[in-house]
Amino acid sequence: MRSRRVARALSAEVDAGSAQESALKQRLRAVLDCNAIGHGSGPVRGGRSARQPLVILLAALAALPVSRPGRAAAEAPAVLDRPTDRQALTAALRARILASDSATLALEGWCAEHKLAADPHLVAQRLPGSDKPLTAAQRARLAIGPDEPVRYRRVRLVCGDRVMSEADNWYVPARLTPEMNAVLDGTHTPFGRVVRPLAPVRRTVEVRAHSSEAAPHPDDALFEVDAVLTTGAGQPFCEVVETYLGTALPSGSR
């Protein structure tokens, strides 16, 4: 009786296996039936002992691959930590900015998609401060000489009550229309919307990531982008240095 109980317990373990083991389970049940018939009757036909089916059964079970949680965990490939919502959204925002010829349009689309404000249109708020002179490298990128007049403005781009970015903007007024210059001087219209008739093409000069703290503040800088804008005909007319802020991310991820 003991051998029969062992055999049935082992069979129950096999029954918990996968569908791929069904053929083996059928064989095991046949062995059990054979063992039940021969149990207590001494040697069976052919001179084999009644214990032989049990031996066959145990050998088959020994060959059966058994799934063990510890072994599966050890053999499973390592899974990298998933990025946090903040990291993933920062990467998505950066990719959108870099893929667009207009940061203004990219940010307005981002605001609308994430419902950051009832009206997703940006407003450019002028920031006070002295002008920052162009470097020689910047003048070279704009293809202008040392005496070419350049205008500078520093703005904060706002969507609703959120500050999306801050930007330093150097542009060559002679390469814009008088109407464009007037709008830039007297309104809160973002630069990208003003110069849209020029069909600008944006070329990224450099991207700088900001290190994320363990407990970042909502208005911490996420990354910076330096870019040059050229007309559709290929003439450069502006260079910008943009700093994108954590307030550009949806509230749940900040």
C-alpha cells in the first residue's frame, strides 16, 4: 500500500504540470494501473516483480523537468528597471523638441496632448536683464560679421499657468521683415510663431541634460537645447538656447 500511495502522490505532482507533459502522464497512469493489478499477487506474468512498474514510474519522474520558482528566477534574463514617469516624459518631450522645426509648435502640441491648460497656445513673457553678447562661434553659425547688428531677448514661454521653458534668443533683424520685428518688439507672441512665414528649419547645435535629483523640484531644469534657425532658403537668422523645465510635465510625474 505504501508504494501505491507514493506512486499516486507522484502522479498528482505530474498532473499539476503543463499540457506538454500529457503524454507522459498517460504513461504514468498506465503504470499505476499495472501496479494496482500486480500488487499483492507476487510475481506477475513473465517473471517480473509487481514492483517493476513502480521502478519504471520513478525513473520516468526523475527524467521529467520540474519547474522550480528559484531556478526559473535564476535562469530568467535580467530585467532593467523601468524608467519613472518623469524620466519617460522628459525623454518624450526632448525627442519632440529635437524632431521639430519649431519649438513653439512642439510645445503647444505637448500642452494640448497632456491637457496642461484650457488654451494650449504659448505666451512669451519678456524677462528683464542686460543683453548677452554673441560669441565668435555664434556669429560664425549665423554667418555674420563682428559688426552686424543683432537683437537679444530673454523670454519665458508659458502655457496657461505653467512655465514650459526659458530661452535666450539672438536674431538678425535685417533678415526678418519689418512687421516681424515690430511684433517681436511690442507683443508677447512667441518667436516661432512670428517667423513662421520664413518656413524655418531648425538645426540642433547641442543638447545638455541636467542631472536629476532624488527629490526634484517641479521647476527644476530638465535639459537644454542650443539650436540655429535658418530660412527655407538656408540663410541663418537666429540662435536660441532653451532650458526646459519640470513644470512642462504633467502634474502626476513631477
